[in-house]
Amino acid sequence: MNIILFGPPGSGKGTQSTLLVKTLGMRQVSTGDLFREAIKNKTSVGLRAKQYMDLGNLVPDSIVLEMVEENLKGAPSNFILDGFPRNLEQANSLDLLLKKIGIGIDKVIFLEVDKKDLIKRLVGRRVCSQCGSVYHVVTKPCSIDKVCDSCGGAVIQRADDSEEVVLSRLDVYEQYTSPLRGYYKSLGKYNEVNGNRNPTDVFEDIKKLM
Ligand code: AP5
């Protein structure tokens, strides 16, 4: 099954994708993770993307689309699109790309979470700089401060998780990404899951849709 997992920043897309990968062997295609990897490797895409990401703005569509196409061509089935598409132009381009490759999206799953909780989740989030494991200072702390439980790597705060940038990401989401709900409803692919619960309960509902 091919799905789009979508929702505001901090709604748990990465957390739920990790569970889908582990449990159902799906492949996660996260544009945010791909950009962060490119930044770490100091590639030209990474350098171009960083200036937009640091401010909480969307990276220009041309850069995003090239990267997604490259990624989907390799293994075009049983994937989760996480963080893409993020505006109507990207959704239209995705439709064209999938047509070209000869595959489709089976379901779009929207994670709905209250705004005040999104802010708490993002500002308190910490991530492993080595393996990408996700923590939270209150709800999911590392056993040893700033040391990853999984790989021993340094656990840090993402540059775009400061309160100021989080608020700007939420505004960008409302303006550009939220209208995709209507788009996918009109295609009859839209499903909504209440993401205001603990990750296990959210995952149980997602599994029922698979
Ligand atoms: P991206 O990395 O995609 O960030 P995002 O969409 O803002 O989403 P996040 O990764 O911040 O949150 P998430 O929903 O994955 O939540 P998580 O599971 O980590 O994008 C970053 C930037 O890259 C963008 O701002 C943009 O600049 C650029 N970009 C990316 N894609 C692009 C595109 N297509 N076009 C243009 N630009 C693009 O959880 C968050 C926290 O909450 C964690 O601490 C976690 O432990 C906790 N948590 C998770 N689930 C729960 C739960 N159920 N209950 C309590 N806590 C929970």
C-alpha cells in the first residue's frame, strides 16, 4: 500500500512512520529527513534548502520535486510519503509523477492534533544527531541526558524547533498545506485519525486503515 501521512508540524508523522516501517516493512520517504541529510552532507541541495528551513519556510517546489522523483523511482511501492506534498502545486506534480511511474496513492491519512499541543511537542522535541531517533524532554526523555538510547549519539534540538520558528512553521502549514485536506477529500482518499492520544493508540487506528 502507498500512503500519504499528513498533518501539521509535530502531529507525529515521523513517530507513526517509524512504527509503520518497523511493523509493516513500509518505506518512509520524508522530505524533511532527506533535506536534513543533505545539509549534514553539505550538498548543494542541502545548502539551498537550509536557508528556507531555518526560517520555517517551504523549500522551493523545484528542489523538492527533483528529490522526491529520485527517491520514488528506486522502489515505487509500499511507501509512506511524510511531509510531501505540502501545497497544491506539489500535490499536482505528485499526481503527474505517479502517473509517469505507473503507480498510485491508496490512502491519505491526516493526523489531527490541537495547536497548543503541537507547540509543546515541537519545542520539547530532541533528536539523535546520528540515527535520528526522536525524544521529548517531558514525555520521552533519553535515559542519560543528551545521549541516544539507541546508538549513543548526541541528542540535540533541531534548529527549526525554537518557539519562534515553530510558530512560523505552523502559520506556513495553515496557509499552504492545510488546503490539501479539501483536495484529497475531493478525490475520495482522505482519512482522519485523532492524533491527540498516545502514539500506540494513534498507531492502532492507522493500522485499521491499512
Ligand atoms: P519536516 O521535517 O517534514 O517537519 P514537519 O512537517 O514540520 O514535521 P515534524 O518533523 O516537525 O513533526 P512530525 O509530525 O514528524 O512529528 P514527530 O513524530 O517528530 O520539515 C522540516 C522543514 O523542511 C520544513 O519546515 C520545510 O522548510 C522543509 N520541507 C520539508 N518537506 C518539504 C516540502 N515537501 N516542501 C517544501 N519544504 C519542505 O513528533 C514531534 C514530537 O512530538 C516528538 O518529540 C515526539 O516524541 C512527540 N510525539 C509524537 N507523537 C506523539 C503523541 N501521539 N503524543 C505525544 N507526543 C507525541
